[in-house]
Amino acid sequence: MKKNNRFLKFVISPNDKKTIRKFLVQHKFSSSQLHNMKNKGGRIFVNHKQRHFNFQLHDGDEMLIVLNAEEPSDLIKPMTGSVDVIFEDDYLLVVNKPPGIASLPAKARDSKTMANLVKAYLISKKENSTIHLVTRLDRDTSGLMVFAKTSYAHSLLDQILHTEDFQKFYLAMIYGHMEPASGLIDLPIGIDPDAFYKRAIDHQVGKKSQTVYKTVENYDNGSLLELKLLTGRTHQIRVHLSAVGHPIIGDDMYSQKIDPRIHRQALHCYNLQIVHPVTKELLNLKAPLPQDMVILKSVLRGERNG
């Protein structure tokens, strides 16, 4: 872990809790992080003197927190390859994932995943290579993925993941036209009883799932949609669009048909709007539409032969 992302500085204000433990909880340290701070080499200094969790704080005190070092797991092997970095600082790494590569290794597979590639990338920069995956994408969905560089940044991001401080926008090309042209799909999602790897609408035990959509462009036999996730269920966009009768083009799992115009679901996470968990800067990050979806859009517009 880089030294500068292990250091956190605070000045105690009148609104802050006045013991170190309560202050840390107030500032979103998780119970596991408190445990690691205490037992795995973390240190806390107040006005340049090392202090314990029960130390009493006062307004104006200067606190320096030195996070414990992290030991990378051997479960994810580093594998070299191209990593398209959209944003990076001491706390976050946002990459543009191409289609056809998984986010994380599966037990039955040893092929390259984004986690393997990112681990090798971090090692090449002589940074701590512990993988903190914040958002994942299906193997055949492209676009923006977020990794945290520290467990603290990961915890902060997890706490805002489904709030207005962390907004995820997708582009999808679908069969047909949505009526109305914009709106909210609010349908609970559960595991498909006929296939554990699929998801389905389940009004009995399904989890609340909400997707906001708006039509960007209509074609003769399809549409381009922008979608915003309010929840984060597995296959959420794919299941919701299929359920309302407009599955994603190329999504043979949920459309039940092979489409020769594209060899995967035409779904791309193109925009993330994140309030940076440490600096509080608003990040507005974008990934361009990949080539296969650009070609599909031209076909749908009638600009080229499909």
C-alpha cells in the first residue's frame, strides 16, 4: 500500500464525537477496520502523540491515522494484459472493461479476469495489490468498473453504493420501443427456479429491484436506452427489460434467440457519477461505446448492412 493512502488527517470539529473510537465509527470505519487498526499495526496520533481508542478528543485537535498495511491474498493470481484506466488516484482505480472477460475468477475457471489484470497492474506500479472490487459487470457487459485501493476506501464506497452519491448509468440497445418512453421498472428479482445461474421476476421472495430508464433514440425495430440502477441485483437490467417485453439485443439468455448482429448483450456501463469517498470531489467518469455497439447502432439506423 502506498504510504500516502495509508495516512488520513482530521481536525476535530465541534460536531465530532469526542473519543477516538466513537470518532472513527462516526467517520465510517467498519468494525473489521477498527479490529485491524487495533491488532494489525494501525496507529493513531493526536497532536503528534500516539493515542488509544478511549482517548478524549477536544475541538481543534489534529489527528493522524496510519492505516494498517494490507497483505494481498494469493487466491487471485496476477496476470499481465491491457488495462484501460479511466481514473486513478491513491484511493480509487476505475477501468473500462471490454466485453468477454469476467470481473472475478470463478472456481471452475483459470482464465484472465479483470481482477487478475488489475492485480498485475498494481504490482507493476509497486503498489499494494490487494483486490477491493467495488462494482462488477457480467462477462459480456462492457464498461466502467471500480476498484478501491484500500479497505477503508472500499468501506466508504460500499456505504454510498446505492445512493445519489454513487450513480451508475448504462446504455442498452433493445428490441422494440419502450412505452412510455421513460419511466421506472420496479419489479422484484429472485433466482430462476429452473436455472440457478439465471434470475427472474419473483413477486413472492424476490428482492426489491428498481431501474430508471429513458429512450435516447428509436429505430425501426429497436431502441437505444439510458438506464440508471437504483439497486444492484445480479442481471438486473437484463431481467427487467426482458420482463417488460423488450430484451437487450444479443442477450440470448433472456431473449431466447441468437442475434447475428452482435455476439453478446448490447449493454455498456458508460457513466459513473461518484462523490469521492475521501476527497469529496464529484467524479463524472465516462467510457465510450465499444466498437461492436457502435456498429450495431449504425445497423439499427440503417446506415450499414447488418
